[in-house]
Amino acid sequence: MNPILPGLLAIVLYLLASGLLIMRLAQAPAGGACKRMQVFISGGAAILIHGMLLYPSILTASGLNLGFFNASSLIALTTALLLLLAAFFEPVENLGIPVFPVAALTIGLWLVYPEQHIITGATASWQLDTHILTSLLAYCILGLAALQSILLAIQDHHLRHRSPGGFIRALPPLQTMESLLFQMIGIGFILLSLALVTGILFLEDIFAQHLVHKTTLSIAAWVVFALLLWGRWRFGWRSRVAIRWTLWGFVFLMLAYFGSKFVLELVLTGVHK
């Protein structure tokens, strides 16, 4: 199957879902339920097509293909899927405004730059699959937490300056936004802990030369989120403090995965060619 046409359709549907969310925030609450359903339909269709495209590209006969653009697209797909599922239970769908366009961008990059980085059957195992799955879920949920913290920062800024107009009125109360943020961080922290534990138990040497930066930065991110959760429990840290710590933690995590992967697979590979 030629992936270009379904890929373009998925991109259009992602952008449509994001556009509907923007319109929903900009307009009065009337009709919001209708647009919310349209977001679920267009976003869900985009996710379905995205998954159908990515599945054969990642699960190959030779093993898992987790090259830079494949992995980026998989993380974006998983993040969009988790967001849509969470939106059935919590008012987090507005995070789709940045998430859906990023997912669309990763499809475009995947179509333009197909590449191979196979984890062969000789090295693949259920232990490695467990480590990859927990790492992926931790990254996606903590990425959503980072976006939630940015939205919380905008809301906090407007409320402090007594200008709660525009889309701020469409957001849940500040206390609800903070509660959602720490729920995401708590779940993400548990998954990140599992990812580190499975890495220590199942990988031969997580401090090998090609993994040392990834491992060190992942541990740094874990420490940041651990301190944030402890500060919330012990001192009741809120809003601004929580926002700063969340963003720093995610920066470490992003550098751990994408920074290392970008250098190893694109920069160094390009140098040796």
C-alpha cells in the first residue's frame, strides 16, 4: 500500500481536530459539545489511520524498526491516543491543540525520511519489549504533563493579572488543572521508575558508551519528578513551582531519548557516510 495518500489524510484529520479545538475555545460555550464530538471523530480517525500506517513500518520481519522518525511518530501516535482516551474522563482535550499538529508533523517527516534502525530478533525479547513499552508510556504521559504545565502557566498568568478573558474562561478551574497535572506526573513517574528498573535488570549494560547519556539524563529526570512529588506532598508545592519542575524534568527526559537518538542515528551516521 502506498502510504502517501492515507498519510496525507491522517495529517488533514489531525489538523482538523486541532482547528476544531481552537474554534471551541474561541467561541462561546454554546455548541461546545457538538465540536467536542467532532474532535473525537476526526482525532480518532487520524489516530486509526496513523496506527495502520505505522504498524507494518515498525513491526518488520527482521525485527522492530525504531529509527528516529519511526520512534518520533510512534511517540506522537501514543500521546494522541492517550490524550483522546483520557479526555473521556477528564477535561484534557485542549492539549490536543499542540499534540495533534505535532503528530501530523511526525507523519510528514516519516513519509519524507523513511529509515531503518532494526532491533533484530537476536537482541529482542519480552524483557526488552517491556522496557521499551514502559519507557514509551512514561515519555508520552510526562510529555502531556509538560503541555498541561504550559497551559497551567498561561492560565495562572492571566488570573494573576486579572484578565481571565478569551479561552481562559473555557478552561477548568485552576485547582482542577493542578490536580490533573499531578495525576499525570504521578502516573508518568511510576512508569519512568519501571522503565529504569527494567533497563537495569534486562539490559546488559545501561552505562555502556552508547547508552550512558540516555541513562544519566533519564535518572536526572526521575530525580526531578521525585523531588517535585515529594515537595507537593511535604510542602504543598503548587502552580509556578510545579510548572518549573515539570518542564525541567521533561527537558531532561527529551534530551535523554531524542537527543541521544538524534546524535547516534542521524549526526554520527551522517558523519561516517
